Amino acid sequence: MFDFIDMDFDPAATLPSAGPYLPDAADCMRCGLCINTCPTFRLFQTPEETPRSRIRTLSKILVENQPITDAERLHLDNCLQCRACETVCPSRMAYGELFDQAQAHLAAAPQGLAKLAFCLIENKRWRRRLLPLLTLYLKSGVQKPLRHIGLLKKLHLEDANALLTRPALKPLAAHYPATGAAQGQVALFTGCIAEHFDNATLQAAIQLLNAIGYAVIVPPGQGCCGAVHQHNGQSATGLIENNINVFNALDVEAVLHTATGCGAMLSEYRHEDAEAADLFKQRLQDISGFLLAHWPDDLHLQASPEKVAVHEPCSQRNALKNQQNVYALLAKIPRLEVTPLPDNHLCCGAGGSYMLSHPDNAGQLRAMKQQAINGSGVERVVSSNFGCAVFMNAGGGEVVHPLQLMAGQLAVLPETVLRQTNIF
């Protein structure tokens, strides 16, 4: 099974002395270190479902300009793009970037429901018009009979339906003034659907930022980060350009994101105007790190005597590499016992749109994650990525963003302040 592993390779002798570099797909060292980090190898236990095998396929596409077989395409598409292989690769293989390039090379124009989904991601006005209808659908109770007669399955909507929660219909305000001693002003990135489906996290972020003295701007012109498009071979150029233009026009100290999946994409933005892209990325920060850096010494949280496990999303662990900020931030809650969730290196199965495109694979990985949760003995699980939380909760979990725990332990604020932050 492991005949492609070169057990005699010497990383020190192979790597250049000038530091990190971006190798071609052909520069893979055949060491096999990535195998144990790969979730699809965990599922299938075959060499074809390993990063090493996929690197061969990527090389055929990007370097050799050769056609690939249907089987090679199948194994390539099975990849969750968790990028765990990047964290252990001695060749510093930029697997995520190479994968996106290959997907762009192979992708055809989306059809049917996929085309509609991409259009809704791109168009905020269309989404807002659809949300009241979605709310009516969820309140009507028609889901159960539609499932029973098999219509959702026939329309390929069964998996998407299982992820649905009631959206918040009221958009966020454009500006939230600081409630503590004024320190500055920041902008909040909300992406495409979080404003409506992860509203509680965004409200918690605003409440915490206001409490440490920062006014929050939520620019209405912002849009999707572009990750779903780019990882599925579609162009994200227009979405990238829009966000760079919108946020660069603001007089703010930082641009903050709450979802690590979006943050990973935003942190790797490229644009033909390199100076504009650099300005955007210089001010971009994960909100946990920003809160840690600016937390006032005199702001104390109420105690919470419970045990919490931290789920480390792949986008945070493998791309942003800042998961320790979550542990440090939660340490500000007295008496809270915080522990890493076992097998944090293994993807939960969400993988952006993977939970919809590969529901069987995703479901098996979610079951493994749920088993880890059940065996951890914790009372609550937190995750800094909206997509991971939605997917795990659809499987019977109770996962929340760590910001919600933090905001819940703030000292009780006057009713007028709570009304300013749209909590009522």
C-alpha cells in the first residue's frame, strides 16, 4: 500500500537554504508524511486517497498538461481541501493553491442548482428577497412531508435542507458606537450568509468590541469572501475586488473576521493592484487576536464553572495557524475549564461546500467528530468557523462560537446599550 513512500529521503539535504518557497507539484519529496493527516485516507485506507496521489494528478494537470482519468478526477474531487498536508510537508508544498489552480483548469460552467447557488452567493439583494420565503418554509412545517415523499431527495436538496436554520431577517446596522472608553474604530467582515445565519456570533463580536472601546463599522457594500467560488474552480475576482475596494475606503484600525474559513481566504487575497491588496491584508485580523491585543486590564468577565472543548477548524489550524488565540481568549473567563477537542487535526467534514457535494464522506467524518465530542466529557464545544458549527449542529451537536461564550459573561449592561447592539 505504501510503496510510493521514499523512506530514505533527507529533508535537510533537499530543501533550499533560502527559506520557504513555492514548489511545483513535481517537487513533492514522496516522503508520505501527509498520509496520517489526510481525512479521506482515514475513510478509504487506499493510496489513491492521499495527498501524495493527488499531487501526481495535480502534476499531470498543471505541469505536464496531460488529461486525467475519471478515477483520478474522482479521487481529486474527494479532497476536502483541509490543507492538513501542508502543515507536515517538508517540501512546503502549497497544496491549497495548486488544488485551486487545477480546479480552475478543470471546471466547467455551473449548471442548475449549482448555478443558482453561485448567483445567490454573489447577489446580496437576491438573498434578502429570498429569506422571508425561507423563513415561511421553515415555520410552515412542510419540510417533514416533503422529506417523507422523497421530493427533497429527488431535487437534490435533502442535504442542504438538513443544514437550514431560521435566518435573522433584520440586517446589521452600519455603525455601532463604543460603549467603553473610546479607543478607535474597526470594520467587521460579515461575508455572504453569516449576517443572517450566524447573527448571534456577529452580535457577540460587536458587543465585545464595543465593550473594549471600539466602534464597529459594518459596510453594507461588502460581499462574499470568494472561497466557495475559488475552491470550486470558479472566478472569485469580482468578489475579491469588491471587498478590497469597500474596506480600503474605510478609516479604520483593522478589518476583523469572525469565521476562520472566510479569514483564510481573505488573508490570501491577490489582485492586479498589488498595493491595494497589501493594504487590505495589512489591516485584516482574526477577531480573537484583536480582542486579546486590546483587552482592557479593568474589564473582567463573570465566572463560568463549566468544561469546554475547543474544536480547531482546518482553516484556523492549517491556514491561519492562530488557534492558540481562542484558548487565550477563553482563559479570561474565570473558572472555565478549556480543553482541545481530541483529534483536532482531523477535518469535521464540512469543508466549505464539501458537506453538500460529498454528503456521505462528510457524514462519516462528522460521526467521528461527534464520537470525539461524546468521549470528551465536556458540557459545550466551541468552534471559530461558522461552516463547521452549522455542519456539526446538523448532526445533533451543540457547537457555538467562542465569542458567544465571551459576550455571555460580560457584566450586565444597561438596556439602552443592549438596544444599541440590536440584541433586543
